[in-house]
Amino acid sequence: MLVCAAHDMVTSMPPVETHDRPCRILIIEDDPDDVYLFQKALRTAETVIGAEVETEHVDNGLDAVFLVSREDQLDRLPDALVLDLNMPRLDGMSFLRSLRNSLALRDLPVFVLTTTSASSIHAEAMQAGADKVYVKPNDGDQLAAIAMDVVHGALSRRSANPRS
């Protein structure tokens, strides 16, 4: 479980172009406490960056496959995914490989947020197609910094892909 405390964060990040709609983040995580804490960190990022963030959550990789497939068909893909590796039904690594096998979804940013610090697991996730891998911190400021990185990555992808 992540431990998150309310901290004021001061940063000099420039505002990011949002194309008049919220930044959509899909959180794929089976621990409700971790989901809550990451959503809280995203609210901090929202304030610091000045971009509205909208989240959706599923608790396993199989539901994530169905959701992303449906959203792709509706042309409403999330701007980024935050993925846990240890989940029921379809683990994060299998989900990631499945996602990257789809031509339409190869460029969707995926940020892995995991409890494991094993470099071999991190390397495997990167090889499977993760954009970045983070170890879940026990500090609210560190989690907020990860959330800001996720939002910036999502908005950068959208700027490079104006149709999104």
C-alpha cells in the first residue's frame, strides 16, 4: 500500500496545451488504496500543471483490454495508462504485450507503477512496451511527481497526435 500525505508542491513546470478537454488517464490497478492515492496525486498534478484530469479505473488486465478496445472503437482512447503489474485475471505484463500487438494502440503511453524494485522486471516491462516504470513510493511528494510526469506524457502525446 502507498502512503500519501498532503504536501504543497512548488514547481516551475510550464502550462501544457490541453486541446479544450480533460486529460484522460486510465488506472489499471487492483488495490483500491493505491487507486485512491494515485487519484489524489493526480489532483495535485492537476493544480500544479493547470490541466484538468479525468480518471477511469479497472482492477484487472482483462477488463482493461475490453475497455481500451471499446474506447478505441468510439475514438475516446485515454491519453495514458497507469498500469500495475500484479493483478488478477490478466496480469500487467500480459496486458502490455497484448496492447502493443495492436497497431492502433502502439503509441498509447503506458506508465507502469509497481511495488517491485527488481531491475529484471523493470527491463521486461520496458521490453514489453512500457514507456516508463516507477516503483510505488511511500511518499506523497514522490507520488505527485510521478503523477505530473504521467500527465505531461499524456498531454505531450496528445499535442503530437492532434486527433486524440
